[in-house]
Amino acid sequence: MSGNTPRSALVTGGSRGIGRATALRLAANGHRVAVNYNTHPDEAEAVVEEIRSAGGIATAVGGNVAVKEEAVAMIDQAVEAHGPIEILINNAGVINDSLLMRMKDEQFEYTMNVNMFGTYYCTHKVIPGMVKGRWGRIINVSSVVGMRGNIGQSNYSASKAAVHGFTQSIAKEVATRGITANVVAPGYITTATSADISDKQRDTVLTWIPQGRFGEPDEVAPTIVFLTTDEAQYITGDIIRVDGGMAI
């Protein structure tokens, strides 16, 4: 986006899918990008190399956002490389589906720990610097099932609904400090996660989507990146769906 100052950005879960597409677009807009990964270091380094080959600035930073100490250390590494985080994309997330009557406590806790507590740990760590600098953009990547629920996803839906309330609350807390906080809620997107569903499940899901297809990461990333710009400074506390009409 022309006319926007280069900033220090962190994308959690930035090694693949929506996170990768977002990291590449942020770098193309001139931002210094820390690409977080937990289990795919080679893919994160490939994203970094792609950014650097195009003349951008990027660093891979490892850490499990669900573990507070790792999240804090990862952010410290990103700050050391690129300066205080001014753009935070909380994209890291997991799915661990089961009908509630069959769900194990560990499944529910694991999903909440990554999707909600990971978002909390990262935001809690960076927001004092944003307040001090009187500028910041926080975009939490959620899901339409956090708005409408889904069979077999009570844990995932609960974690994403929690992110919605969290985002709207902090948006109010920091609204006068030049900081915005928003949610982007994708529908079914073609990623490594969606590739695991069966053909029968895919056919069922397609009946829920008016456009009749899954989206692509490159169709979600532009909305995320727009919310980081000066042009989007009057948008805060919003939940923006990118879902082909699924939640209509």
C-alpha cells in the first residue's frame, strides 16, 4: 500500500497457508517480517528466502505460541531482529475435531491453548510497545465457525468465539492509542488442514458455500494486510468474513 511507513511485523504460523501468503504480502509492502513457526522450520526458512530474494527483510523465529515462555522468547527474537512489533498477525491455529460426547479433555485443552491462549500470550507481550509507540495493528485470524458453530468442532468453535470477544475488548482498551484490533474470519480455505478432509466431507461443505468452492490463501491475505494499513485506521473491533458467503 503506497504511503504507509515500513513497520516491524510478526506473523505467527507464518510458514504455510494463510500465514505464508500474509507474510509475503507484508514484505511486498515494505515491512520487516518475522515468520514464526513451530513444527515446520524448513518451510519458514523458504518463506524468508523468498522474501529476501525479492529484496525484502525477513527472519524466521521458532516457538510454540501455546507455551508462554516460548511465545515470549520468540517475540524477543523478532524484536531483536527488526525492532518492536508494530503489526501482529495472530494466525497460528490448530484443529482437533471430535463430537463432544467423544472428545477428550486433552483435545479441548490443546485447541484452546493454541488458538486462544497463543493469541493472548502474543498480544499481551507486544501491546505495551504499541501503546508506547502510539501505533499498532493487531489482526487475529479466526474462522466462520467461531460465529456459526460446526458439528464436531465445539472446541475449535469455542476457541475462535473466544478470540472474537478478546479482540473486541482490546480494541476498546487501546482505541485512543493509535492501535486497532480486528478479526479476519476465513471460511474453508485450501490449506494443509483442509486437505485432510474426506471427499464426502468436502462435498457436504461445498453445499454450505454459495460460491461453491474453497478459497485460497491468497484470497484471505489481502484483507489481513489491508487492515494493517493507514487506510484502515478507522476500522477496529470488527470481524470480517472471507468465506465465499458461507456464513450468510
